[in-house]
Amino acid sequence: MCQHAPACPSADAPDHEAAVLVAVHPDQGWALRCNGVVTFDDTGELLPDGTITAPRRAAARASATA
């Protein structure tokens, strides 16, 4: 899916959040990355295979206050 050089991390890579954003909808609270991962404002994720990553709200709050 990624056409960048060097290629962005795949959806199953530990650093998949480093992939380039290709569509951003802050009004709806989500963004699509070039590796097919949809990330949500609450830190949840939807992977291309349909797997859901639950929000990491406690970690997000801690980093926002730091």
C-alpha cells in the first residue's frame, strides 16, 4: 500500500504508527495511515485485517499532563 521510499512500517510492525498519514479527519476523530491502519483520537486503532487495538487512555492522559 505504501509508495514511499523508504517504505513505511507495515501494519503489523511494532512502529506502525510511524507510517505517513494519508487522510486526516480531526472533526471525526480518526486518521488513515499509508499502511492501512486507522488511528483514533482516543489512541485506539483499527488494523487492515479488522483487528482492533483498544484505546490506551491511561497512557494518553499521562503523556498529555507530562
